[in-house]
Amino acid sequence: MFTDLPLPAQTAYTQLVEALQSREVTRCVADVSGSFNRKTVSGRDYWYYQSRGLGGAMRQIYLGPQSEQLDALVARRQSRSDDALRVASATAEHALKLGCEGMLPLHLRVINKLAEEGFFRAGGVLIGTHAFIAAGNQLGVKWGSGERTQDLDFAHAGKNLSVALPTNASLDLPSAIDALALGFVPASSLDGLQGGSWVHPKDPTFRLDFLTPMTRANQTLVNVSAFNAQFHALRYMEFSLEGVTQAAAFARTGDPCLVSVPNPARMAIHKLIVCGLREGAFAAKAAKDLAQAASLIAFYSERSPAQLQTAYEDALARGPKWRTLLSAGLEQMRKTYPQIQFP
């Protein structure tokens, strides 16, 4: 269900993640899409950084009066920022040529926009098939299934997990999606409420889904204040949002970016648990969940059984409902993929 990536491809991917992490820790105003602008006011020059806001309006960030020191800082930052992005882009291209799995360019455009506006810094996580693709690159393998998907899945832990984030980390998600200028519109849920998903009116299969763990109130939609948006509530979602890792999102065109993704071993167990819970618009994802869980379990059973066992035992310890669902998921996997023996 998987084959090893060549060692040069694994090395290139590791270098790409390191390059993106290095760029992330040195991010500043210049990393927002835009340009430096020097203006003359009352006979004196001042530096601003000009960019287009989420709603499309032009905004200017004041940097300070013109001086030799500020001129040098602007020049150095422009050069350093461009150099860091060029290094990351060249490394991503190299990784793809060597065999790493990339994403569709249009999907990367959406992910990159959310990354640029702070989605992942505010606790957002890329999940679903794109996280599964990232897991293959992380683990140094290429998955046997070449299944592509037209939907993009994202998640946020909500109040279920304590995450170390800046107190002001936030994002107006609807405005960020509008700023993509791709025509996405909110999708109506089965109970008539709007929220949790955006669809492309010309291609209903191209959708953005946002999920969060279900609260005790058993709500269909949960307001996530960090994003000024409602997310679909999914039971047991919190399991895959513990211990998230960083990965590279990249494609044949477009700038690569750093994203947060679930721990692959925990993702495998979580997919087994939820494959029987999919309802409504998400029912079609059950078979895909099972296939991806089987691929991940096949890898961990062979290469790192201790990590998989730890995640499995964690799920078992969470109560009888967890054990029942996990047992059902394992039974489905054994019937569909009898070659996989776990636990």
C-alpha cells in the first residue's frame, strides 16, 4: 500500500520543511503580499508597507520616517524575504522531481492564502486527504492509492484542547475566503443553517469544509471565535488534533507554505473511529477514510509499531463508545484489506 521514496526525495522534503520553518520564524510585515512604499508628507519622506486587505481594500502600515537606517532595513528585508522564498520554491520543485507528492495548484492557492492570513498560526489544522498526502512525504513514502479529492478539509480544536497561541491570534475566515476571488459561497447544512462549508457554484465538488470537535451540547455547528465563523462539529475530532505536526504544502506552481497537520499515527486511528460516523454530505468520505487508515496502519505496522500501538491504546482508554467504534472500524478494515493484521 506504499513504496519508499528515494533517499534524495526524502532529503529534499526535509530541507523544504526546514526552509519553510526558517522563513516562518523570521516573518514580518514584508511577508504579507504587498510592497514597500515611500510617501512624501509635508515635505518629509515616510516608509509604509502597502497591501490589500481581506475585503479587497488597500491598507498601509506605517513603518517610520525615512532614514539611512530604515532604508537599509527595507532593502535588506526585501532581499532576505525574496531569497528565503526562492530557496523554498526551488527546494519544493526539486522534491517534486525526485518523487514527492504535491497538491493541485488551485488547492495550494487556497491553503497558501489561509496560511498567509494566519489560519495555522491561530490554531487551524489541515486535515483530510491533503494531510494524508503530507503524511506520505513526512514518512518518506508514496501511497499506493492515487485518489485525488476536490474538497479541502480544515479543523480547529475549539475549546476542547489547550493550545499555546498568542492571545490575539485570529482571522476573519469568511473575508479570507472572499479575498481568494474564486467565487466560493457558503453551503447550507441539512438543518438549513449556513456555515462550516463553502462551495464553488460552478463546481459543487470543489468545497472547503471546516470541522471542530463536537461539544457536550451536541451542536451541528459550533462558532469558532478565533475565525469569526461556524465549523461543522464532528464527534471524536479532538483525537487527531492532539500533538499536531508541521508539514510542507507545495505544488508544481505556486509558493510552498508551512501548514499544521495531525500526527499520522493518530490520524490513522481517528479515521478508523469516524469512518462509521459519516452522515449526510460526509458519507462519501467513509470509504476514503478507511483506505487512508489502512495505508497508514500498513506503514506503522511494518516500520514503527510502537507509535501506532500508543495511539491505539490511547483511543481504547477513552471509554466504551470509543472502543465500540474502533472495533467496528477495525472489522471493516479486515474485511476490505485482509492483508493488514492489526492489532
